[in-house]
Amino acid sequence: VCTKKYKVPDTDVTIEKGTYVLIPIYAIHMDPEYFPNPEIYDPDRFSDGTKTNPNSFAYMPAGVGPRMCLGFKFGVLEASIVLSLLLSRFKFSVHPDTKMPLKYDAWAFSPHPSPPIKLVAERIDKL
């Protein structure tokens, strides 16, 4: 909630006190100013040597500050365990019906492709 009247620099926009403001996190995450080639999957962009400036709030998947998600670290741990179990037991591939490149629903609250991704899971036989 905007706590005082605010004029957005270099625009004619003024946000009145009491107005609810939603930060479009996905739009920030896809901004080339903060993340070069945002459409490309590049896990190395978060490596220690190439990490985004920690003082910038460009990357905040679970919010920031005292109101950030309390369960974020637990959620990451839980997702990592589930993912490692799935990847150790199954081989995944994209179904031929999946349309590429992926298109995201611009009106969705959280980003997800439209139409959805179809995957094929094959059990891995262990020796």
C-alpha cells in the first residue's frame, strides 16, 4: 500500500496514498537490464562469480525483507529432494505435441506456458 502520494519519475503518473501497488516480479525477472538473455535457460547466471548485485532487488522469488516468505528455504529444500528422487528414477522428455518456443500467458498471476508443457516420463531400470 502506498503510504504517501508518489510521482513516478519521468512520467505523468502519480500514485495516490492508500493505493495498492503490485510489483510485477516476473517482468523484472525477464528484464534484460537485470538479466541478459532472460529467455535463455542459464543456471550459471546465479553462480557465485556472476550473481546479480545482492544489493539490487532484481531477483526476489519469495519477496524480500521482514515480510518475505517464511517457508522459502524449506520449500526449496523440499522441491530439491522431490526433484532429485524423480530424476533418479525417471527419464523425462518433451512430448512432440508441446508447442515450441513456449508462450506464456501474459494475464496469469504466476508465469506458466499456454498451452501447457506435455512431458513423457520413462522409468529408469536400475541394475
